[in-house]
Amino acid sequence: MFEDYDILLTPAAFGEAPLGTAAFAGVPMYQIWTTLHVPAVSLPLFKGPNGLPIGAQLLAKRHADRKLFACAQWVWDKL
């Protein structure tokens, strides 16, 4: 995937943050990237119907952490 793209954009979880619970059901959304040892960063960019955050996750190829952080800063500034 990373031969053609520097950064990938994926959902950080299944919808908005859960209301009134500490449980997190978004493990499948990031587990694969952890297994592949690629850097990932999640940003709370949107709001759901209850006003709680909806996150976007940015991914980069292995050892491209600085590029990922620079892109995350750019996304944060733009959105």
C-alpha cells in the first residue's frame, strides 16, 4: 500500500465515542496496524450526533514517523 501512498486515512473507531461508558470497541480498527508495526496517530476531527468525538486515523509506512506527524499537524490545522 505504501509504495503508492505516503499516508493512509482510516477510521479510528466504529463511529463516535461511546456515551457514558469507558468501554472501547474500536480494537479492530487499529489492531492490524499495530501487528504490522506501522506508525499511526488518531485525531478527534469530527463530532457525532451526541456531540462526542469521531476520530480519523492516519498511518504511514514503517520508520516514517516524522512524515506522519507532519501530515497529522497539517490535517489538524486544516480541519
